[in-house]
Amino acid sequence: MAGNPPIVVHRISPTGGRRVTVRGRIMGLARSDDEVRELIRRAGETGTVSLEDPTAVEWTGGRPHQYEPLELLP
């Protein structure tokens, strides 16, 4: 992705949830879009941030809005 969005939602952890960083600062682990928005708010970002805006949010290591690890086939 071109540019450096200020918010990064990282890959899904093995136990579920995704780490969220805002302007390089680790804010916590989110298990839903609402939790991502709360971590963004706690980071001091003002206004409404669209989780769909690629200039504001980068989703890495998986599909956007997915927080549970995929089940592996036996």
C-alpha cells in the first residue's frame, strides 16, 4: 500500500483479536470493529475515522473486520 496510514490493524493473533497501532504506538488488542474504534479514540484521534478508508487505516495479515483465527483443517 502506498503511503503510511496512521492506524494499523495487524494480523490476527493465534488466540483471536488483532493488535492496533496508532501513529506507531501500540494501543491494544481489538476483537471487534467497535474495539478498534475505542482504541483509536483512546489514542486521542478526534473525529470519526472510517475503518474502510485506506488513507487512514491499514489492515495487514488478513481480511478487514475479521478477528477470529481461521480454523485449520485436520
